[in-house]
Amino acid sequence: MARDPGLEELMREELGDRPGLAEKPMFGGRAFMLNGNLLCCARHDGMLIRLGKGNDGWALALPGVIQMLSGERVMHGWVRGGAEVYGDDALRRRLLDAALAYVESLPSK
């Protein structure tokens, strides 16, 4: 599995030590779970962010943010950002805050 330890550390720092946060290998990278729900992922080719179906339009309008694909299948509610996105502290924080807001609204698994 090709990983990006630097991105993983940035995401860890941003997410902090909140209760219910866990990590596990997934999607060819390191996935971050909150209360059993998938929140985001750090991969060698960027970060994946879960915003929820219908909540991703604003993010897709940002430069460098694209729709997540699984093969050729569009993953609605998920976006991907490369180094130009996750390297921007304010943008990374905005995306992760939006992901947290969505995932915190879900029932625990």
C-alpha cells in the first residue's frame, strides 16, 4: 500500500484526539473513522473527504477538488484533493470541518 505519512500526520493533527476517532488501512491509504463511520482518508495521491450526498457541490467548485471515483463509478458525497488542496491549511481545515459536521450527524456504528 502506497501511503503518504506526511498527509496522515497533517490529518491526525487537524482531527486531534477526539473521542470515537480511529484509524485503519483502507482505500490504499489510511482511513479515519469517527464513531465507526468513515470520515476521510489519506492516500499517496491525496486526501478523500466525506461530505455526504448533496453536500459536496461547494467543495467541487474549489480549484483542485474533484469528485471521488471508485474505478469509473462516481462516489457522490465524496471529494478528493491533491497536494495543492491539502497543503493549504485553511482549505484542508474547511474540508475536514465539513466532513466532521456531516459524520457527527450520523448514528454511531
